[in-house]
Amino acid sequence: MSLSVTKLHPLFAARVEGIDIARGFSDTDFAELRAAFEEHSVIVLPGQTLDDGQQIAFSERFGPLEMMLPHAGNNLNPSHISRMYNSETDGAIIPPEDRRMIYLKANRIWHTDSSFKETPSLCSLLYAYEVPPEGGETEFASMRAAYDALDAETKAQIEGKVALHHAARTRDMVAPGLVTPERRATPPVRHAMVRTNPVNGRKALYTGGHAGKIEGMDEDESEALLVRLLNHTTQPDFVYAHKWTVGDIVIWDNRAVLHRGRSWNDAVHKRTLHRTTVAGDGPTV
């Protein structure tokens, strides 16, 4: 192998060195990178120098990109880039009570990107432009490790089960009115609660903040099981916390990990990350 792969957690996540995205790389290098992605679910490429165009081009090596829907966090402008930020273009810190900042707080809830779409995403790529001196980490929870650790009875209970996901759920946890009436009126989408990686055959739970109801269960039973599975998945043994350095790009498998952003002193320190999201290849059920 021409790339160096270093594990960051006993169960998943790895740092990959030997690729300079801006300078270009071979198909062989990308094949190694893609293999590391399938194996480790979260990969960190440090020391990159990218603009949006280079990030988009690199992301497209994984597949076609999702278009980010217009929302308060992107100033209602659909784009292939979703900005995670707390400062204006002139450098001024945006007040925490600004609607944009309230909207982005939903990113601090455990979720997997685009599970509210009929075809959920394959992966997301997040690149660091500005980071605070402390705080602001991104945490990842391995849904594969969580599945492996389930008891046989629970595995049998969720096998073949379908959960309903909706984008409004995580925003409603932050504040009412963050989701437009048009988007709220869209029906929830159905997703398998257990997903199998097509490359290595490993199974993973598929849950998170967007999941609101399990088909075939009453409300109380469904809610209790979803809470139990989320608490199980996000226990410390299954979590890797990434401390950002400017120039990091982190790629994670939305089929196999949950993630959430962590708080920092956002009234004082800037944090700017740009995300691209690669579309999946079809519905899960």
C-alpha cells in the first residue's frame, strides 16, 4: 500500500496519510482510500489545502453529490456545499439568537445525514477552514459496533423492521418553526433498521434523531425501543471524538455511523466547516 492507515479507535475510524487532494492522486491511491473507508467507516485526511471546487471534485470520486435543500443554515440557497459556520463573510461573529445559528444547533443531535430521504446518503465529507482553540469536536458513533454488541433477542426483534424518518424531528428538538410548512408536510420515509455493507457484509444498526416510529409497533413500544437503541449506540465505547485541525477533511459512512457536533464558545471563537454529501444508490427497503 502507498497510503499510511493509522487506527484512531479500537473499533473504527482511521487517519489516512499519503494523499494530497489538491495535487491529485492515482486511481490506485483512491482504491486504497475507498477500501479504508469501507473498513473503518470514518477516515481522516489531515493537512489538506482545498477550495470548494476541489472539495466537490474530490467528493464526486465517491459518487454523485446531493444538492443541499434551501434552509436557514445556507441562507435559502441550494448548493452542493453546506456551510457550518458562526461568522459573517466580513468576519463578524453571528449572535447565538440568530435564526441561522438556532437552525444549525440541530447538528448537535445524534443523526445520520439524509436519512430523511428515500435514498439516503452514502457518505459525507467535512473540511475545516477555521476551528476554535477548544471544543467544537465532531463525535462519531459506530452503528456496526453497536449492532455487533446487541443481544441475540434484540437482533431478532429488529431484523426486517422498518423505521420512519423525517427531517423535522431534529429541528423540532431545537425549536419550533425551524422547518417550513411545505417541508413538514412531506411524508416520512421508510428505512430498514438493519443495513448490510455490500462490500464486506458487516451489519449495522440504522437509527438516529430522524427516526420517529417503527412500523408494526404502538407508539410507546416504538419510542422505548428507539431510545434504547440510540443510547446503546452512543455509549462511550462506541464513540470517536474528532478534535479538528485546520486542513482536516473527514469522510464518514452514513450507512454505518451516527455523528453530532459539540459546542464551543461560539460567541467568541469562529468555526467554519464545509460539507459535501454523496448520494446513496437506492432505497433501503
